[in-house]
Amino acid sequence: MKTYQCVVCGFIYDEAIGDPEHGIPAGTAWADIPDSWSCPDCGVAKADFEMVEI
Amino acid sequence: MNPIVIIGGGLAGYTVARELRKLDKSVPLTMLMADDGAFYSKPMLSNGLAQNKTAASLILSSAEKMASQLLTEIRPHTRVKAMDAAAHRLELEGPEGSTSLEYGRLVLALGADPIRLPIAGDGVDAVLSVNDHADYGVFREALEGKQQVAILGAGLIGCEFANDLAGAGHEVTVYDLAPQPLGRLLPTGAGQFMANALAAKGIAWRFGQSASQVQKDGPCLRLTTVNGQSESFDLILSAVGLKPRIALAQAAGLKTNRGIVVDRCLRTGDPDIFALGDCAEVEGLLLPFVLPLMASARALAATLSGTDTPVSYPAMPVVVKTPACPAVVSPPPMGTAGEWQETVTSSGVRALFEGQEGELLGFALLGDAVGEKQALTAKLPAWL
């Protein structure tokens, strides 16, 4: 399971945890998150920024 | 066709350009900025040390790359001296000297200036503010080999920088007239919890104190407070607040208050001039944070591409990036009637602001309570 960081605000997306409160179950790979998802902390769209794998 | 001109190359300016290009690939777009136009994220400046970033590595994209990605003419190192709204013309000062530029529509994404306290002494000019990428470079260079750092201001940015510097091994002292950190965001129990958590990382607090003088003292800076106490530091950082850049709008006859006054479509009194981000006051709301900026940029892009789209502001909690004390806050709008109910444990604080009918109007979550952010946010009323 990988983790990714939002380049705008530093929010960490951990594939093992997902983002269930926004409809992304635990275990969801970054590539499988829909383009309509946005960073829960800063609102940047998934389509706009490469989250950086860390 | 005269272009849409965006003044400002910060997060607001670049985001509205990007969002507009998703909707309209052909409208001519020009961006002007006083700096070099490199795209960076200001929220990342206050935890750059913890993230192992340098000033250079904080740049996400050069101006040239943005220009080609966004099919936009980008003109860095260019200042707008004057705006003639009736003539739709800007007077510019830039690498080519003094020029004029006519716009079809204008977007003001000017940001805000750091407030500087009225401090006397020959060391005042050495007190740094970090409000943009260039400032950050100066700050990091000045920080090399330095140990004792003073921060003026225990607000959001002051606390984030304090944590970042302390985490990197510097000795940090924070001055603020308030009796607690984040005085405008946190109720007293939460403020105390935050103060304790940062103190445990070695941060020294000087609450109820304010700098009145800064004097050069060899290689150091001697800070003297209003009540006469002095301490020496290697570096002093001022983070006492922001003042929206309204001068250009004022001079052009646009309505300004704390910020440039715009309606929910981000439009000023002039139908062809818009404003967003840290410089804008949207229906009385001045929200210098990223979530409102993103919402504004999306709405404005839709308006600029032909469909007037009022911005909606759902509750947008602010994340405080202090790793020593994770915190997320959705403050009640200023002047709202109600009370804070705080539950403080050894590992966190759950503070709820309730209105007269017991309805939730705000919250502050610290430490292990931050997990409740989503559930509480869902109960909050929209701001706009």
C-alpha cells in the first residue's frame, strides 16, 4: 500500500486507509480514485495535481 | 479580442487560470505578476523544514511551464501602476519599461501584505516576513547556522513556523499580546492545550508581550518589549497578520472595505473586474485559506466562460499544520451568538461552539479528537 502527499497542502493519502468519509474505501489505489475527488483539506482536484508518492 | 488579464501569480491567480482553461481553451489569457511567476504553494512554506524542502524544491512549476500548460501569456516582474476601469486599460512597469495593456475582463488576485508592527530601532529592517516564495528563500538563507529565533505573532502562521523551526532544532520564542496561541481560532481550553503541546517541543511563549524595539547587537538582534524586557536572538520572524492589497482597486475607484469588495460572483462594482483570494472580501467574508480560494476560482472560471456562477462556501475547516498538536478548526463567523463547550483530556480537545438553539456553529478539534472532523463538518451550516 502506498502513500501520497498533496503538493498544495501536504495532506497525506494512505491507500491502506482510503478516504471513506468521501466515498473512497480503505485499500483504494490512488489510480482508482475518481478524477472528481478533491483533497479533503484544501480542495485541489485530483486531476490537477500529481500527488507525490512518499 | 482583448484578453482576460489576471493580476497575480499565486495560488489564486494560477488556479483561476487553470479552472478557466478546463472550460475554455481559446479565450486569450494573460497573467501579470511582480515576482518571477514560479508556481508554488504558500501553505507549504510554513512546514518546509519538516518536509525537507529547500526554497528551490518548493517550486512546483516554472512560469514558462505554466505558460505552455495553460496556453497563457505570462509576464513576470511586471507591476501594475494604475488601472483605468472605464478605458479597460492597465499601466504597467516591467522588463520592457512602461507599457499599457488593454483587457477585456480583469481578475485581481493580488493577495495580501504582511502586517508590520510599529517597532522602532536599527534592527527593524532585519526582521523578516515570509509571505511568498522569494521571502522564503531569504528566510532560509538567513536561518543557516542560526539557533535562537523569535517569532512575533502566535496566530496560525506563527505557530506553524514555530513548530517547524523547533522540529528542526532551533530554539524558538514566540511573542503575542494575547494570552494564548491562535487566539482568534481557539477557545481557552484548546488554546492552553496547544500552548502546552508546543512548549513540550521546547517553544517558549511570551504571552501578553509585544515587541517595541529591535536593535542590532553585533551579529544578533536585541528585542525589547513594551514593558522593557530584552532578549537577544539570531533571527526574528514577524507573522502578525495579513492586510489585503486593496490600493490598486481603491485608486481605480472600486469599492473596498477590509478587502476588495465583490459579490458572490466575485465581481466588483465594475462588471468587467473581479477579485478572489486573499485580497477579496466576498459578501463581507475575508477568508485567507485554500478551500475558499478553490471554491472561488471554480465559480469565477464558470462566470468568465459565460455562465454567472455564484460561489458557495460550505463549512470549510482550517487545518493547523502543527505536528506537535494536530488541529482542525471551523470557527463560528465573527459576532455569532453562542458558547463554546470544551472537553479537554490529556490527549486532545473537543470544543463545540453552539448557538442559542443548541445548533452546532463551529468546532475546534485538537490531538486525538481530530478524527471527528468530517462528522462535525457535516453538521455545520454553510457560510455562503
